[in-house]
Amino acid sequence: MSRRWTALSGTHIGSVHIRDGLPLQDAHAVLVADDTAVIAVADGHGHRLHFRSDVGSALAVRISSELLTAALPRLTDPVTAPAVLREVGTELISRWTRAVGDHVTQHPFAGDDLALVDPTDPGRTTRPYGSTVLAMVATDTLLGVLQIGDGDAVVVTASGTSLRPVPEDPDLDGSRTTSLCQPDPGASLRVGALDVHAEDLVLGYLCTDGFSTSRVDADGWWRQTGEELVGFARQHGFAWIDARLPGWLEEPAAIGGDDTTLALVGLTAIDPGATASATPTTR
């Protein structure tokens, strides 16, 4: 019997963005169909030079979700999945760059924004749209992740043990992030895949750094979060989590000041209220 997944996501604008009159610059997407799920989150950069980062993050989650969905027939083996995910990540960079160029053509820089664009900058087109991206795919055999930039990707076993499926990025220094808009974003692409059966995985989640930076326990918060999410799913179900997620994100967005977004995939079998059939979902 194949494993079935459900997925959900939520976001909350950061208090600093509200104070400064900035838009929500995080984006998120959820796609569920048959026995698979795809989730994505992206964090548009808040610096004034990235004045269209909300558009950049929205493009990142849309394109990554579409590409992972199209790649599902090839994402069957945890051993070969990282190579497929790297191909998807490379295509994501290419399509995101083209989509940004199309947006600039349709909406040329003007006024105060134009003054922020250095005409000698090779990245003058993409820099205003700067964003990170994290995407996760769940199938009957694996949980796979691709990532560029900061934020966190975590998978959780049936016993509540949390694991990080992608390697650390040595270029992240806590104040700057790697990005889709950097000169060579492919150099910062990280991928990973784990066997859901061998690891007994029941849940995975992605969050932007607005979630982690507000936590006091920098080394343990992600383990605690994974354990709590599995516990909540078993006790109350995923619909209960979905209803409360925006409220849970309000506190870190207020304390840390940054937009805060979290998306998760979960095995429907651990939900006490799950039915035999899954309803396709798109967000």
C-alpha cells in the first residue's frame, strides 16, 4: 500500500516590515495529488536594493513547485534522486532568471527604484528580485529537498527524531544569505534525499529564517519543532495544525521582526482523522 501525504503552509508578515511599510516578502506554495506532495517557501531579501523581492519569492515558489511536480516520475529512488533534484534546481535558476527578465520588460524600473539600480552591475536585472528558495517533495519512497539560501529544511521520523536532509551552506554567516540573484546561484544549490521507509519518516517541514532567528535555542529548536509537529498531528490531526499555524507564526514574526513562513508535509496515516482518500490541494 502506497504512502499518502498531506501538506499545509502558513505565513505572517514581520513586525519590522509593518513598521517600515514593506510588503510581505515571503512566499509559499503547496501541491498535493495522489500519493505525492510538494511544498516550497521563499524569503525575499529585505534590503532596499532588493525592492521587488516579493515578486522574486513568488516566482521562486511557483517555478520550483511546477518543476518538482513535473520531475515526480523520475523521483523514485533515494540514491538517484539527488542528481534529479540538482537538475531541477539548475532549471529553476534558469527559469527564474528568465521570468524576472520578463517581469522587468513588462514593468520597467522607474522613479526612485531606477535610482537604486547600478547600470554597470551585471546583476542589475535580477538583484531587485533577490530571494532564497526551499522546496521539498514527498513520494512513496523518498523525501527530497532543494535549497538556495538560508532557512531550514527538516524531516522527522516516527519516533520524533529530526534530521537535516541537506548539507550546511558555508557561505551563510548569519547576516547575509546566498541567493537566486547572486552571480552564480548554482554554486549555492544544495540537495538531499532520504528513504522514507529506511528512515521511517512521517513528516517534513520547511521554514524561512524568520522562524529560526527568533528562537533562543539555536541548536535545538528545529528538533523540538519536529517532535511537536508529529505529536500534534497524532493527537489532533493536520487540519487542527493548519487552523492554528498562522497564529503560531505571529509570535516569531513579532519578536524577530521578519516575515515568518512554514510549510509541512505529513504522512496521512499518523492523523487520527485521516480518511482513505486524499483531496488534491493547491495553494
